[in-house]
Amino acid sequence: MTEYPKIQSIWKRNQKGIIIEGDYSTPELAYLSNAEWIGTEKIDGTNIRVIVSNTDVRFFGRTDKDQLNPKLLYKLKELFPINKTLAIVQNACLYGEGYGGNIQKNGCLYCQNPNFILFDIKIGDYWLYRLDLEGIAEALGIMIVPKIFRGNLQEACNYVQEKQLSNISDSPLIMEGLVLKPRVQLFDRQGNRIATKIKYSDYTRLAAVEPLNNERQE
């Protein structure tokens, strides 16, 4: 199974990595900016692939070479027992985020113990619809990224800047951002699914440099 496709940020960036508001990163995003988008909470964790054949369940990071945290791996095996998993889904790749329990350098975010949350599933060449994801997540008894936004892209940017709190954190924590897909699933001319992301930290970095730019202009 392939690695999860990179999701393009909504805005282009300057040479210092600061977003350029209003300058969409792809022509598709600019064209669809006023369309209706569905947003799920972006989780700050480590990318996990649960690869289910018709006989086995295996666990990988973003790439086949990535080493999984032992505590997270133990949790994954607990969440995806072979017999139960194979009875629900086969020949699929379940994409999710491992989080919590100090599995990353930035400390123990969201919860004290490692956990996994689903955000996508691909069977063959087909990405499943949200309703199908929810059904499989419920059957497996696992979490799925919460669907929290509906609107156009500028409204999504405004939403993220309002310091929304995470829906999965055990203690108050500003949400990392949104992952957005058009309400109707669309693909670009290379066959890539159209999606984008908005991160709260991009706006904090932008706010930090704007006063300096204003001082230089004065």
C-alpha cells in the first residue's frame, strides 16, 4: 500500500516559510475557494498505516522504514485484533494518526497514553466516503477524526484563527488546524484527490512577522 498523499497547505509560502495570505497554493484551490468544503480536526501526531490483507494485519509509519514507538505499536495491536479486523474489512489500508503518550518530541499532547485515530481508508484504487469510514470505525471500536467545519475556504481560515479547542484532547488545547476536502470528492488532472490543510501555527508565525514588516514600512 502507498504512503498517504501529501496534503497541500492552502496558501503559498515565502522563502522563510511564512504563508502569503490570499495566494492559493494551487489553481484548483483558488477555483474552488467559494465551494462548500468539509473540515475535520487536524491531529498533531505521527502518520500510521494499518494494512489489512485477507489474512493478516500489519502496522507501518508514513514509510515502510519508519520505526514505530513500542507503546504505540502495542496499542495498535490491541485496537486491531486480527480476527475481528478481518471480519470487518479486508484488502485495505487504514490511514490514521498516532498521538499522545510522549510518542513525539513535542511532549504528551491530547492524552497520557498512546492512541490511534482514523482519518482515511483506501481499498484498491478507491478512497472511501466519510459515511463508510464512520461505519468501519464504529464496527472496529476506534476513533475517527471529528467532522467540525462546513463552509468555504476563507471561512475555514477565519475558523482556525479563532483558537478553536481540540475535540479529542483530555485537557484544553488549541486545535492544530483543519484538513479540508470539497463536499463532492474531486481529483486534479494527475488523479490526485483535491484536499488542503490550514494550521493555526501558520497564523501565529504570520502575526509575529507582520509588526516587523509594518515598522520597516514606517
